[in-house]
Amino acid sequence: MQTNFTEEQLQEPGIARANEILRACVHCGFCTATCPTYQVLGDELDSPRGRIYLIKDMLENDRDPDGKTVKHIDRCLSCLACMTTCPSGVHYMHLVDHARAYIEKRYQRPWSDRALRWLLARIIPYPGRFRLALLGAKLGQPFRRLMPDARLRAMLDMAPKTIPPVSRNDAPQSFAPSAPRKKRVALMTGCAQKALNTDINDATIRLLTRLGCEVVVAKGAGCCGALTHHMGKEDDSHASAASNIRAWCDEIDGEGLDAIVINTSGCGTTVKDYGHMFRNEPLAADAARVSGRAMDISELLMTLELPEGATKNTRVAYHAACSLQHGQKIKTHPKTLLKRAGFEVVEPADSHLCCGSAGTYNLLQPEISGQLKTRKIRTLEAKAPDIIAAGNIGCMMQIGSGTDVPVVHTVELLDWATGGPKPRALDAAG
């Protein structure tokens, strides 16, 4: 794609990076075949190619975003399926992230949108506040039909049936391995996950210590910054990321870390991109060190000796989170591990398509998200599974809200298969 940025514009690092990405695009349109919003809406401007044209026009002309451009950028899930499909290696993620930050700075949203985005940014990344909000949502659920805005109804629907108690494992501490030590790793315990499902981190710690890892929850580490990052709130997202970088570098420079393990794939995609996010800032070297050690839990488990389990009469439908299969390019590890543990693993049709969760997307774009959820659940249930497994808390909440099939994290099943307790979601399902 030909671009026409001025030399002055190209002095700005974000524009320079956008220029590189835009020039890689050859207009082929392969991305439209795998874009969930294009599949649902059928509008070229709701495809990656269409959004690329909108972003190019906005940035080249250095103009304030208009409502049309903002609408179509907002509809992007950042599922990154387009990056898997693209034959030209267009790094759409960096382009749309820059566009969102540009919009946040230069577009005046309606007050209701500003208020909702401010609220989400001030609640979800903070587990204590998020717990209180979930309790409030549960109290408000009987009045759901009275809510005039679909987004408010979606917020009420987000509350799980039961809000788990605070896990003692979330506090900064170290867990000694129960087998000869092989690795020392930091576990990212996250933010929303600590309010929505504490079993995932607990299962991760049990499994890793059983396999010979010392597990550290680093002091000062918290939200990865993904939620605010995808809303274009760079100051907030970079502040969260900087806290993590400092916390983990303290561990690296202290007793050392072999890996920073992440069991929420949306967070993993962001942490692995810290090196890019801070490339022009004083934390650049430390950010690169952190990104270089970041691993999804399935990546780390593939380097350990996970014992083979006896064959079970349990059929697991594996849902591939977009942030894992497209963002991190991890496609086979979770399935390989589940099969090794003795589970029968099946995949739904169109497994490359998003479930519609996408961070805060299901709250900000509930209509589109709902259509994607319905499609995803239909394809998963068509496999007649006993269990649905996923590697991302957002996907688990999204899918679990629309099916009676129990939805559990992959690591919970692996923990159970190697001596841990049966996942509570399976007990609740009978």
C-alpha cells in the first residue's frame, strides 16, 4: 500500500510504525474471510482491510477522528485472526492499537460512552473494586429488563452465579516445589481472574509445584494493562505494565526467573508485547527482558515432564482463545497436553472465529458479541462434549453464560489428571 506521510509525521514513532504496517498491506482481502465482525455484519469497513483504509486516511491527514471511523474501529475485536491469515505479515495489532490511542486523545465521545469506559477502566483492573461491582450486579439482576441500555444489561449479565472467596495464593509469596526443583517461575495472577475464578491460579500453583517449579507471586505485579490498552488509554495501560516490569525485574535480578508464566492468554499477548510498547522509553531494556521470559502456561508445561494419564471416558471440546492461537501463535500445546493427560479432545467447526468476549468487548458491543457467542456455543455443543476447556478467563465467562456444559480452564483439567482436586465447575454440574 502506498503511503504519503510527511517527513515531519514520520518523526513520531507511532506514525513511523503505522507507516511500516500500512506499506506491508497489498489489499488482497484474505483477512475478510476470517474476520468475525465481517462475517456477522458483511460491511467492508468492518473488516481489517476496511479498517486499514480508515486508519490510513485518518493518520495521513492528521485529522480528528469522525464518528464513522470510530464506530468501525470500536467494532474490531482485536482477535487478530487477520494476522494469522495475512500472507504479507501485516501487523494489524500494532496498527489498531495506535489508532485507538489516537482516537482516545482526539475524539470527544458521547458522555455515556465516556462514563462507561471510565467506569470499566477504574473497576475491572482492580480485583477488590471488581468484586464489589460483581456483588452490585448480582443485586441488580432482577431489574435487568428495566435497563434502557444493552451495555448496562450486559454488565449485569457478567456477574457469575457465585463469586468466589479471595484466594490466599494471590498475595506476594513463594511456593516451594514438591519435587526436585527444575525451574523458578513468576506467576501472573492477573486482575479480573482473581475476582471471577480463583480456582485457575490455585490449580496452576499446585500443578507447577508438583512438576518441580518454585512459583513466585511477585510483590507489585498486578493487571497487565490489556483492558485499558485496548480502549486506547495508554497512560493507564503503561502504568500497569511498568509496575509489572519493575516487579518481575526485581525477581530476575534477585534469585532469578526462568519464566513468567501467564494462564490468561489475553494477558499473555500483552505482556509479550511489552518490549514493543516500551521500545522508546527508559524501561525498554527491562521490558524486553520481561517479554522474553513471558510464557503461556501451556508453553511452560511442554518443557516439563507432565505424566501421561490413563484414558478417561471424558470428551473435552477445546475452545482456542483468539489471544492464544492468533496473538501468541500457540495452537497445539493445550490439545497435546490434554490428550497426554488422558482426555478425548475435539474441536468445534470454525475454531478460528472469536467467541465475542475480547476483554471489554462483550460489555461495549453486546449485540455483536452476543451473535458471536451464540455461534460459538452452537459449534461447541455440536461436538456433544462432557466439558469445554479454554485458556482464557474472558472466553470461559462468555461461553459459560450460555451453555449448561461445564467450562473449565485447561490447567484445571491437567491439575486434576495429575493428582489435584476435581474442578469445582464439574462438581457443580453433577
